[in-house]
Amino acid sequence: MPEVRSEIDATVHRVAVTAGAEVTEGDELVVLDAADVAIPVLAPVAGRITDVPVAPGDTVAAGDLVAVIDEGAAVYRALPRAGPGRGTKSTS
């Protein structure tokens, strides 16, 4: 399971996800505040959040865990299969 860690010493400004939430790559997980600059921490992969061990106001150091994502729990929604009447040209 990918662990998402802080890359800097900062204060947690906002937590955008909770355990059980589904995320896609690039979704915002946490926003850190360092020297009055908001720094979003983004999901490196799609999956389901299994742990968010931080809360707003917490102080994190570089390397501290801010979220865990279970890639195997990602939910993929199937698209309808192509066929007559579904975007393909019928030859009959």
C-alpha cells in the first residue's frame, strides 16, 4: 500500500479525505502550511484511503505519514460495451 509522506516540516492546514474515501491519482489529500504558503499533498495513485493519521493543526516533519492508500481497493466503473445502438454502426 502506498504511504503518502510529508516532504517538508509544516502544519496541517486541511484534511480533504477520510478513511474509506476513494481517490484518483492527483486528488488532493491534505493541505500543509509552511511559512504561510499552502502546499497540497496529492494522491500518487488511485485507490481507497485506509488511514489519515493527521488532523488540522497537527505539526508534521519531513517524512511523516499523512495518508495510506490501498491501490487494490480502487473501484473501476465499467463502461457499457459497444454494440448496435451504442455508438457503433450496424452493418445489417
